[in-house]
Amino acid sequence: MFILQLADSSHDYMKYYGTFDEDKRSRDYISDKLVVCVTIRTPRWPISHEYDRNSSPSFENLCRNHFNEHDYLNSKLNLLVNEIDTFDKQLLAVDLRKYIQNSSDKLQQWRFDSYKTIDQYCDQKYREIEQYMIKIINQKREDIEQIRINMLELVQKRRMTLELIESLTSNLRIVETEMNDIDQKYLSFRTTPLILNQDLIYIDELSIEEFDLNSLISVYKTIDYTRQGLNPIASNNQYLLIHREPNLCLIDRNLRIKKQTLWNHGQILDMCWSSALEKFFLITLNQIYIFDVNTISIERVDATQKLHWLSCTCSDQSLFLSTNEKGSSICEFNLLNSFQAAKRWESPDTCSRDERIHDMIFNKGTLILIIENLLTEKIRLELRSSARLDRLWSLQLDISYPTKKISCCLLNNDQWLIIDSNKSRLFQVTMDGKFKFTCHYNPIPSAACRFGFDLLAISTLNGVNIHKL
């Protein structure tokens, strides 16, 4: 049995008595054969009467509306409970390998690179040991050769005596004794345990909203040098590559010049890092060059296609180049197969014949393209698939009448930074092609790239500014 009491401001009240169906629980509170006793103060009805619920239309409507609403809310609640249970089961069944594969691949690559660095270091020490031992052995051979020369001189001059023979023999025995355990007598070899810095690998949660251009107000550090025109830069996380005339310079994380070499191949239009080759690519108007960070050597690539280049970017397996012309083409070269030409996309697949590609960046199977319409002199940003150049989204930029190259770089969380050198502005664009922030930047920016996970490098007319992300 249950009691439901309703009261109004005049303290009139009504009570409903009925049976509670345990089987129907919270969804059905009144059975179809419920008989209700109503006590209500009203001029129309006696003080106390028993009514079947069907005998009073107003009571019937009240009950029906109340319980219909209650049933509706319970049905919604049941749906929510089911969704929570379903999602909880999905979380329990999550295949962690799917979500950590990218990080696992990076960790494995770091491990591979570390072993390679250790192997290179050990090879260097092997050569040092070998050269040192060769030097010692050559010295002993010289000692033996001197004994031989002395013996021959004595024989030729017929001055050989038993005493001299014994002296020569003694000298030979000394050299022979010195050669025993030569590595312990002449070679000092000490090793120090390799101590790993725990900060070599940084793991933390990333917030998709944690970075915006407001944080670029302050400059962390600056690399000063003056240069006119294009100032492309690139990074492999360990080094930042800049063209500080007349040299190509590798800048380490402490912003010191670690290595440098002379560059005399003309204006560099763009540069990018290839993780497949572990080398930098640099392009001029007519040529493609490879820069080896280990040997500091520069090698020209003999490409079969003689075109005018403007921008470059690398995936794990390919080098993508865009041409400096109306109706820009995009050429893909296979880095794992002797730099063979794999594909070439032309207008209208890349852009219309009255358009030109300023810059492009590869990221996770996609290419971001900065395209200028030469008729309207407007700039737009497009995200394409790298396999077939299918357009995923397009965004018109607030950039008009550009006289300088518009460039871009990848930020954390798959966001994009657009550099407008014409009006000294920076645009931040989200991964789904929405404007997030715009700001002016001084001095005039030219290009940008991430330097590791926590630094952003922006090249300007005065050098390179380093910002913390």
C-alpha cells in the first residue's frame, strides 16, 4: 500500500490510496484494478467518498499525466544507464596496442637510434684502439729492424764476436718480452657506466587547448643574425638547421652552434628533415640537396625531373616537392628505393591553373597546402590526403595580395601555424580547419618549425626567436 498526498497553498489536500505492484517496481505504481479512496475538501464533492479511478475524469487525468511523465523519465534514465554500461564495457575491452602504437613506434625508433649512436661510438673507439696498437707494434718492428741492421753491419765488417751475438740476442729478448701482454703494458683502457638522463624521454598529458599564440608574447631565447629574403629553417628535434651566411649551421638544444659547413649553392627556398634517411633536404629553384648531419657533407640529388621547386616535406617513406609555377605540380619521390619518382600530381588535382602552392607539410597521412589564387590574390589552406590528394577541408585565410611566400608549420595536437610575412602576422588553425587565434609578430616572421616537443623556432629578418610551447 502507498500514500500520495498533494497539498496546495490553501492547505487543501487529497490522498490517494492504492496497492503497490512489486513486480513492476518503479515503472508501474498503480495496477489497472486500483480502487482509490479520495478525501478532498471541495464544495462539489462530499468530505469522504470512495471512487474508482475511472469515476473522476480530473483524477484520471492527474494520475495519467503524472505517471506518463514518470514513465518517460524512467525510460530516459534506463537508456542512459544502458549507454553507460555499454561504454564501460567498451573501455574494458579497449586494445591498448591500438592507442599506444604511435608512441610505441617513436620509442622503438628512439631505441634504434640510441643503439646506432652507441654502435658508432664503439666503432670509433675500436679504431682508436687499433691505431694505437698498430703504432706500438710498428715501434717494436723498428727495434727489431735496428737489431738486424746492427747484426749485418757487424757481419760485413767481420767484427762479430760471441759477446756481440749475446748482446744482440739480449736486445731481441727484451723486445720479445715487451711484446708479451702488450695490451696490458702499453694500453690504458677505462670505461665509465652510461648514465641515462631521465628527461631524455618526456611523457605527459597534452591538452588540445593548452597552446595559443598569446604565449608567444615573450621570447625564450634568440639566435641573432641578419638576413634578407627567405629564411627557411628545419629541425630533427636534436638540431635546428639554419642558414647563417655563409654557412649551414646545426644548433643544439642549448642554442649553441654544434656543427657548420660552407653553403655556396644559392638561395635556399625550403628545407625539411627525413627520418627515413636521417638527413636534411634543401631545395633551391633548380636543385635538390641532401645534408648529412653526421659527416656535415652536402650532396646534390640528380633528379630525372628538371623542374622549378618551391617547397618540400617528408613522410616516413617519401619526399614531396611542389613546383614554383602557375598550376603547381606535386612530385613524390620514394626515399626507400634510390630516390625513384613515385607519383606526380598536376593541375587541376593539385590546384587550378591560376593558382600556386606556397608551402606544404606532411602529417599523419595528410598534406596541408597553402594555395594562392593568382586572379583574386587570395590565400586558402587545404588539408589533403597524401595518398590521393583528396580534399578533407578548406579554409579561406585573411591574407590578400601576397608578395612574399606564405609558410606554415605543424604545432602540437595537429594544429597549424600560418606565417604571413607580408603583414607580419601569425594564424593558429585547429586540426579540423577552424581559426583559433591571430596575432601580429615583431620582427617580421619568415618561417617556423617545432624544435622538439616543447620549443617553437620562428625565423625573422633579425635571426631566430625561440619560444616555449
